[in-house]
Amino acid sequence: MGAGHAHKLYRHAHSPVHELPPHTKLVAVLGFVVVVVSTPREAMWAFAAYAMLLAAVAAAARVPAGFLLRRLVIEVPFVAFAFLMPFVVPGEQTTVLGVPLSVPGLWGAWNVLAKGTLGVAASVLLASTTELRELLLGLQRLKLPPLLVQIASFMIRYGDVITDELRRMSIARRSRGFEARGVRHWGVLAKTAGALFIRSYERGERVHLAMVSRGYTGTMPVIDEVTATRAQWARAVALPAAALLVCLLGWTTV
């Protein structure tokens, strides 16, 4: 987990949110998402309140609205699924602009869009204010199984390496005049994928042997001990605590 390994979602800034320990932010986001999912879909005002809470966090973290909205594009498949629900879900029908739509489907689409968007937005804010290395340290601090943390660490470390290997193979193909233009070239692309897998597997074996030769016994040494003060925990849980209050009010008004 090399220091300074930033990802594309991360936005460097000096803010109260950036300075929070990673494990407190992970707990805060998880708690917020659980509360949002537990909110009755009929309490529409509650989801507007959740959006305002996230907007306040984004402002405190100095994350521009445009930056956040561009990263929300990742949920497009869920949006497409939600738009289909009013047409395919059986049940009571209503007419909107002359188009017959399913009432349960409309509620289901709203439920997916509202909760999905808020969950993705919270995750984007977490990624925007926390480096990958810090996220892994946070997971380690939260006692996630060490093997899972190590797998995630190696995925992050060697993802760029494998991508660069694939890029070099693509350049080699093009330098020999190859351009994939149809089904008849799928065989070449399949061989490329096989070669990439073999190279990645061999690289993994070499890395593992190097680690064993340096004393690796199945666990990675903890270099940075991440801790959090009560004040930091209080700032972190302010988001899920406020969301929980909104959720309870939402259940009383339904």
C-alpha cells in the first residue's frame, strides 16, 4: 500500500472531512446508507433532507457539485432499470401524459432512484475525501478479515500494472498492422486475454515468492496505526445520526 497512491475519484483538499480518520468515515457512510435504505419510500421529504445533508458534507469537504454529479454517472444502469419498472411491474394502473403506468412500478422506480442515488453520492464523497491507502488502513482498523484487506491491496497496487501490460500488448498488435474490426478477429483478442492471464499469474507467483523470502507468513505488518479521538468520532457520526432522526420522523409521518 504505497503512500500517495491517489485514485481518480480522490480530490485533494484540506478540509475537516479529509482530516477525519478513514475508519470513522467508513462507519459514517455505512450507517448513512443503512438509514437511507430503511426509510419508507412514501416519505419523499426525507430523501430531500438526506440530499441536503450530503450537500452540507460536500460543502464542508470542498467537493464541487459538478465533480460530484459527473461521478454519479456510474449509476446509469440502475436509472435505466428504474425507468423500465413502471412499464413491466403488474398492478394498479394510472395515466401520465396519456401513457398507462403501473402505480407499484412508479413507487419501485422512485425507491430505486432515490435510495440508489443517495448511496452512490455518499460513496463518491467518501472516495473523494479518502485516498485508497487510507481506505485500506481504515478497513484494517475496523478488523475486516486480513486476507480480504490484502487482496484489495494487491488489486489496487497491480491494477495499473496489468492495465499497462495490456496497453503494451495492444501497441505491439497495432505495430504489426492488426486492427480488431469484426468477429473474425475475436480469436486474436482471446489469445491476447489468455496471454495476459498467464503473464499476470506468473507475476503473482514471483511476487509471492519474493514476499515469502522476506518473511511473509500470511499477514502484513501494520505500519501506520490509525486512531480517532472522541471529537473525530462525534464529527463523523453526525451524518448518520442526523439521517437517523430524519428516518424516524419519516416513519411517524407515513
